[in-house]
Amino acid sequence: DTGVSQNPRHKITKRGQNVTFRCDPISEHNRLYWYRQTLGQGPEFLTYFQNEAQLEKSRLLSDRFSAERPKGSFSTLEIQRTEQGDSAMYLCASSLISGATANTGELFFGEGSRLTVL
Amino acid sequence: GNSVTQMEGPVTLSEEAFLTINCTYTATGYPSLFWYVQYPGEGLQLLLKATKADDKGSNKGFEATYRKETTSFHLEKGSVQVSDSAVYFCAPGGGYNKLIFGAGTRLAVHP
């Protein structure tokens, strides 16, 4: 399978615990995005990377959230001291940005990691 | 930044009915426009896209035309099937710009 892979698919945790999600993008893609989706809503942008550089962070990304992409390949999203309001589906997407695709490139999404905070 | 307004759902149709889901956007410049679909229990999938004004994106019988003058990208299908039941998201952006998604429109098609 050469699509975007996310792990774990489902995480149940108690309030106050830390959780980490991993995303493996399509191998040749240089951009990687994190979105959050709550029930009945569209995906909300959290942050994105171009290669290993984190270029933008949404105001939704509080200090408890941190994302990394250390080698420009896979990425991790960590949530510290989880709260019930963090319960959501966390979506990862990747894309290839080059001169030829600069204005046309769509995002390819993984199936998401569902977080439930009790 | 970009924003998008989508027709509220749910939309309930009988099989073979005509479908329109409205989408209007605000954006800096002229973004690409996308429709994504989320089938029950699955991830977001690209349905169709258009990259410049007057372009028509099409796929699986769905169509949408990039209307710069009305900043719209309405989704249409002439004859829906039960298998089209899903949530549909309109999103401007793409390329150098991140996608901004609407709230989604749930479509339920009954036999």
C-alpha cells in the first residue's frame, strides 16, 4: 500500500495523559499536513511541514500540541495533558509541491487516528 | 485567508434524483478548487478538482465548474445512486496553499 498511513487508528486515554500519533506520508511527497475533525464538522487545519520545516501552525494548536517531522519523512503529533475537548479524529495528509504542481496539487489523506479522552 | 460556505445538510434524495450541493468561497487570488468525499468509515478522498476559472472538474458522474465571477463551485450529479451516500466537502486551496474545508454536506440516497 503506497497511501498515507496513520497509527494508531484509535486511541482511548484518560484525561491528563499524553498521546502520540504517527503519520507516514506517500514516500515522494514533500508536504505533510495535520488536520483535526470533530463529529459533524469539516477538517480543521492544524499545521503543515515542507520537508522537515514546520511552516505554519494554526491558532487551534495550543501549547499542549507539538508536531515534528525530523527527517522530512514521517511525522508525529503529540498531545500532552489531554483534555476531553481533544477528542476528535486527527487526519494526516501529504502532497507533492514542485514547480509543475504548484497550483494544482491535491492533498492525499490517511484514514485518520481517532482520539477518545475519557 | 480562504474560507468556504457549503450548503447545509443533510440532503435526502431518492435514487436517480438530480443533486446539487452549493459551495461558495472567499480566497486571495485564484486558488484551485476541490470536492472531497468521505464515505462511511473511510478517509477523505478527492472527488474532483478545477484549477482555473471556467474549468469543469468531473468524476464518477459528478461535475463542478469553477465560477470566478460568483466565487462558486457547485457540485452536481444528474442521477444519484445509493452508493453516493456520503459526506461531501468543498475546499479551496491546493498547491502552495493549504486546503480550507467547509463543514460538509451529508447526502443520503434512498432506493
